[in-house]
Amino acid sequence: MKILQESFGELNGQAITAYTMVNDQGMEVTAIDYGCIITKIMAPDRNGTFENVVLGFDTVDEYALHSPYFGAVVGRFAGRIAGAEFELEGKKYLLAKNNNGNHLHGGLQGFDKIVWATETVQKADAVSVVFSYLSKDEEEGYPGNFDIKVTYTLTNDNELQVSYTGETDQTTLVNVTNHSYFNLSGELKRDILNHQLTLKSDQFLELDPDLIPTGEFLSVENTAFDFRNGRKIIDGVQSEHPQNILAGKGFDHPFLLTENQSGEIILEDEESGRVLTVETDQLAVVLYTGSQMTGGYSVRGVPVRRYLGLCLETQGLPDSIHHAHFPSSILKKGEQFESMTKYRFGVL
Ligand code: G6D
């Protein structure tokens, strides 16, 4: 097990550093202190060939210019907040309107655009990079000084563990996730339409035309949203379900998980033999199939296009502050925000 540290250029005069965690099986995970962005995950296929399985760039300028949150930690509040405002304990807070008049992914300078402080930890069978940041009171319009740590740990079982801890000195909203785009074909050889996804989820959130939850929980039964027994992503692209069409012919939906830490999310690519198992303590996962990646730049030489990658953003429910029947994303002073999501890479 080792961690390599190297320069990843600079942004606005600030040096950016890349950390590559390597385990004894040859798996590698590279992340940079800008946005805690995971830039590369080298995982084996059924023949033991290690290839990159996430969308990412080799320069920080490309992230600043093009990235739709590739690999980044997203927050203070991942997902959308309707009207870019909310009321908490009798006070109204105004946020950036950075997505059709609503607030998306923490605003203009969300956690994905911060240079985080880092430290590394090396153990016999696991290595970690610990990212920390103090999100100041009223930063991006959110109340409270929110002190957050994100830890990436690579184990010798080819598992990447992402854990979040945080606390605030005032009541605030917190919903953080990692926004990696996975493509198990390796080096973006193919798109993700033939990836098979299995999800332990009976319900998903209905979205309105601005992709804001309406508050309705829809059953997956007899729809392309039913991933309980495994389903190819292409089914959602070819589906005539209004919600698949609304999401740009695909998915951009929060799914409520019926189980946690029990193989609740499994992504498979038959051709490469790669399997990604995601386990989380979060109540939901947003499946986003990249239907808004419409071009204009390349990803390590591959012209970007729809369905080149998919996201499995484990998190709370978007816009929960405006839906009293949704589980809350409110964090109060004295409470500890804690969450862990594990990404285990294997082969069929
Ligand atoms: C689009 O609607 C989608 C979001 O879910 C995604 O996170 C973003 O692109 C990158 O806005």
C-alpha cells in the first residue's frame, strides 16, 4: 500500500496536488485537493487488465472549464433546492440561482470548486487521504460555520470508502455526495447503455420539468425504473415513461433504498466483466445517466457524449426543506453529520 503525491498544476495561482492511492492488488485511486475530485480509478477487468473506470481529466484547467462535477464532492447541499431559497427557524435564506432559477449542487462556488486542506494516512492494509474544509457562515447563502472532513480510503480488498463527518455552529442544511461518473468498460471504450444495474429500491421521486421533486413517490413496478432484478440502462433510454423522457431520455432521479450496507447497488459490465458494488448508509441514490453531456470537449481524447458515464450519488433527498414529508437534511449545532459510502470493485 502506498500514496504518491504530485503536482496537478495550479488554478488562480493556487497549487493543486494529486494523491494516488495504490493497493497491493495494483488498484489505484487518484484524487486532487480541488473539489476532492476523483480523477482516475484503475480497476481490473476479468483478465486482470487495469483500466480507468471514471470520467476525468489530466489537467485542472479542463475541470474548471468543462467538468459537470466529474468525480467531485458536491455540497453544502447536493441536488436542487426549488427557487434557490429556503426558510429555517423563521429566517429566509437566499441561494445562487445557478440552474433554471433554482439552486443546484451548492451553488456557484460549491464544495466541488474549493481547494481543500489535506493529510494522508498510511496503514498496513489501507491508505487514506483526508480532506477538510471550513465552509463559513453565509457561504453560498447557507447559515452556519460548517466544518467538514471527507476521507477517501483505499483498502486491499479493492474497496474505496468515502466517509463524511461534519458539524455546524448554527442550524443549517447538509446533503453531500460524490459525483463520480462511472464507465466500467475501461478507458471509455464504450458508453454505459449496456451496463446492468441492480438497485434495492421500490420507489423513486417524481420530478417536475425543472427536475425538482414534486413530492410524489412513484412505484418502480412495471417501469424501466425497476432495477430490483437487474436491468440494462438502455431500457430507460428507450422507455416512453414520461419521467424517463423528462430526464432527457434516461434517468436523473433519486431512488429510495430499501436496504443499506447489503449490496444495495450493483453495476455490471458483461463485456469487461467488471462489477461495482456500492453500499451506503444514505437513504437514497440519485441515478444520473449523463443525458445532459452534449459535447464540446473531450475526456482524455474521447469526445464527450450522452451516456458516456453514469452517476450513483448516494445522499439524502433533494429539496427536502420544501417537503415536510421527506426525511430531513437539517443539521443542528451539537449534532454530528456522519455518512459512509463504499465502492467495491470486482469481476463477474
Ligand atoms: C444535470 O440534472 C443533472 C444533475 O442531476 C447532474 O448532477 C448535473 O447535470 C451534473 O444538471
